[in-house]
Amino acid sequence: MAAGPPSRADAARAAVHPVNTPQAMKIWLDRVPRTSAYPPDFEATLKGQGAAYVIEMSTAPDCLPCGDLWTKLGALKTRYGWAIRTISAQEAMIRSGRLGLPWIGHPVAWVRPLADPNRIIPVAIGTDHTVNISRNLYLAAKIQTGVRVAVGVRAMSKFTGIVGAAAPSPSTHRRKG
């Protein structure tokens, strides 16, 4: 019997990498290519646009990739002046749904103008390398200021999917009988 094409669910599972140890996160991050070429206005755009935007990130207790992404965003905040704040899990799921993104877990980070809470652009689904996150911040700023959305989204469409492992549900440990 010949196997058919992978289902949407199969593709989603292949793109999600739940981790709960530093070693597992490192193994997945080591597989992720790093951005190495930047446009000439990269630094100026990130430094010049930082005050106009906020990075909002979902998080969860004991989420290793959340802490990793928060640390990397903190370094980018220091370097470029972008504000960072956390949002609730409920808000994160609502945003993902509005954009048609499947909910895969924490962390997810978005950029939006400080003055407009409805113009959100996802910049990280899972943790990533700092150079890739900064590339996505640059592209989000460009999209927000007039670059064709299709161009920016295509350039940042490779999110890592390295997310925190979900805690087991209490209902999974019930005895039958």
C-alpha cells in the first residue's frame, strides 16, 4: 500500500520541537541556519525604529525556550532600544487564531506599533538564534512601514518551532475501572 502525501497534522508535528532540557534545545538550535547577510540599512532601521514598536511574547512557567528567547530579546532591547513585554497565554492563542497560525506552544513573539495593538506581526514561533530574531524584527519594521507584506513574510517564514514541552495533563493519569 502506497503512502499518500503527508497530512496537515503530520506537517505541523514535524515543525514542532518541544524541549524540556538545555541539551535538547541546543540540539534543535544547532540545526537552525543562521542569517549571515543583511541589507545596508539593517542597523539603522533597528536602532531608528525601536522606539516606535513593542515586542510582545507569550511565556509559561518552566518553559526553557521561553527563558532563552526572553534573554535574547533582552540583549536586542539593550542594543536597539525595542520595548519588550509578556502577554497572557490566552492573548497569544487569540492572536495566533486571528492570523491563522496553529497554536503549537510557548514562546511566540510578535511586533506591533506602540500606538496600534491590532497591527501585529509574528517574529518568532519558538526560540531562535539572535541573528535570526533581529532579522525578523527588521522585516517586521519594514512591513509596518510599507514593504510589501508578501516580501517580508516570505523572508521570515522559517520559524524554528522550538517550544516548551507541555506539562502532562492531570486527566492523562486517571485509572480506568
